[in-house]
Amino acid sequence: MRYGHRPGRDKRVTTHTALVARAFGANGFILGDVVDEGVYRVFRKVLDYWGGDLVFEMGVDSAKYCVNWRKNGGVVVHLTMYGIHIDDVIDEIRSLNKDILVVIGAKKVPRFFYEIADYNVAIGHQPHSEIAALAVFLDRLYGGRELHFKFPGAKLEIIPSKSGKRIKRTPL
Ligand code: SAM
């Protein structure tokens, strides 16, 4: 879940977080509190061509979403440089075997999210990027397996190549 998206300035970064969520194995992407059709359009287009059946929600109340997620038995992980180092919690989080709501910020994240989170997790304790933080978190969660996932319904598939670009196209 992306918190704090500002349509005027975050479109590209938020779109990239959605694409990273998909490519690194998330089951859905939630744009909290705002509706941004531009982000959805790009995401939808990538799903149409490259496959995947992720859930996409936007305009939901981020705070309520977290509360309900926990009520329904899920765990909330907030990515923040102030949290516990990922190396010290990732095995525990994985072993819970629960649905995980990963919260990433844009603008200043209110205290509420630090408190509702079951885990405040730092991808190192330096300030960097929500895109990088999400990618590293998911990669550690899956132990790298996610980079081999196949996406159902893909019309385009890369054929790995030492040089040039090779793409397998499934006729529409
Ligand atoms: N200025 C904002 C604040 O003080 O909360 C944070 C801006 S930061 C560019 C945007 C998001 O990137 C953060 O909310 C957090 O989710 C993520 N992030 C950046 N560095 C991180 C780190 N070292 N570990 C985990 N998440 C990080």
C-alpha cells in the first residue's frame, strides 16, 4: 500500500512502486486515500501485455485499511529507515505465513502507521527510496524466487538473449 501519493509530483514514482510490486511477487497494489487514473492506466497496460492478476485498489482509507487488514488476521509491515533492520526480522515475518500488507510512504508518514504496524522494517538505516525499499523487502521475503515467477495471461514474454531483444508474442 502506497501512502501519501501526491498526483502532481509522485505519478512516476508511484507507478514504479506498482510495477515493482507486480514484478517482485506482490498479489496486489493499493493506492491509499487518492484516486489517480494515470497510475492505474499504466499498471493496467502492463498487466494486459505482460500478464498477472494482481488486485488494484485506489482511494481507500489507508488507516482503516490497515486496521481491517489486522482484524482479518493479516500482518502490517511498514517500511521505514527508523525500523528494525530487515536482517533481524525477515525470517520471523516469513514464518508467520500470514497475508502481509506492506506500507510504503511518499510524504511524511503519520505516527499512526508506525503504531498500527506489526513490524516497522528498515532496509538499512539510510534514507533512500520507496521503490528500492519495496524491491529489497519482497526479494528478501521470497529469497529471490520471485524473479522466476511466471505471469498468467502474458501476451509478451522475453526470450533471454545475450545481445539484442527477443520477445515471444502470443496472438490476441
Ligand atoms: N520524508 C518521508 C518521511 O519522513 O517519512 C519519507 C520519504 S521516503 C523518500 C519515502 C518512503 O521510502 C518512506 O516512507 C519509506 O517507506 C521508504 N524508505 C526510504 N528509505 C527507507 C529505508 N532505509 N528503509 C525502509 N524504507 C525506506
